[in-house]
Amino acid sequence: MYLNELGITLMTPRVSSKQTLRNNPPSSGPEDYYRKSIYIPYLDSLITSLNERFPEDNSKYEIISVHPKYLKQTKKEEFIIQLQNLKSFYGEFIENIEEEGLVWYNMWKEKNDDNMDFLKLLDEVTFLPSIKKCLLIAATLPSTTCSVERSFSSLKRLKTWLRSTVTENRLNGLALMNIYKTYVQAQKSNIIEETIKLFAMEPRRMQFLFNDN
């Protein structure tokens, strides 16, 4: 309809008897051709991406349930099922997760402080190695692509034409300080000034000449 209003005629490109380097499906007309060559392959790609991103077996992300904040919202029977799913997914890596998980569950059911992040919870699992492994895995699982996209944005600002020859070690350090600047600013010691001093102590090939006059 919109093509007719713009005066554009939908036509099928030239096809050949053998399908080689381009889409060449048999079709009864332009609409049928573009449905088979563009519309249906796009839908297949979209469905495949959604299935990979949101699989039916979500055991990998069930490991977040060991956090006390979510643990208190779960019944004991449901938590046991989650522990069994984790054991079947990760195998011998967390072989004692069911026994340690029940100890962990009973311990946090009586506590009120459940707002700690995964890294701070590591101090509470000295004698629960399987739970500790679960917390380490949960702390490293990316929930979104924001961290990756933020690194790309930072790299665009750091790797400019003025810094085209910066070494990989320095570029990684600058990128990490820029991406995690909230953590850097929260430190008691001034990391930025200490880093500048370390870079200043390194030998440089570029010689700066100053004229006192």
C-alpha cells in the first residue's frame, strides 16, 4: 500500500537456476520472494536469539537465590528444589550444596541484615565452601550488557588520536579507573594521585626541555 502511494513497484530480482552466493528461493511473486528471503529468516534469527538468551533451563541464574534477600522470600521446600537444580547444573563443583544450603537457609532466616552484596557475604561463609563458590559465581554473572557497553563508551573517550600509541597496560588501567570511578572515589587513599606518581616514575623516551629565561 505504501509502495503504491510512493509510486514504487515491488519487483523480484533476477534469479538463477542454481542457488550460489545469494538468496534464490522459488517464489510465485515479489511478496512471496521477500517473505522467504528476508521476513522468515529474520524471524528465525530473532526466535533463536530469544531462546539462547532466555532458555527453559534457567539453573545458571537460580544461583542468585542463595542471597539472603531472595532466600527469605522462598519457602524451604522451594529452596531445596533450587539447590537440587544447582547441583545437577554445576555437578561436583558444589557437591555439598544441599547440606550446606540448608545450614545457610536456617542461619539467615533468623537474621535481619540481608542487604549485603555478594562480595561482603563471602565473609559469612568461612565454613561453607560450596555456598562460597555459589556466591563467587553469582557475583560474576552478568545480568545485562551495561558493563560491556560502558567499557566501549569509555574506550571511545580514552583511545583518541592523541593517544593512538598508548600501551595496552596503560590503556587497561585508565579504562578500569574510568569505568569503576565510583569505586575509585570511595577508597580512602587517593588512587588517582598514587597512579600518576607511579606513571611519572617510569622512564620516558620523550624528553621535555624547559627554558628558565
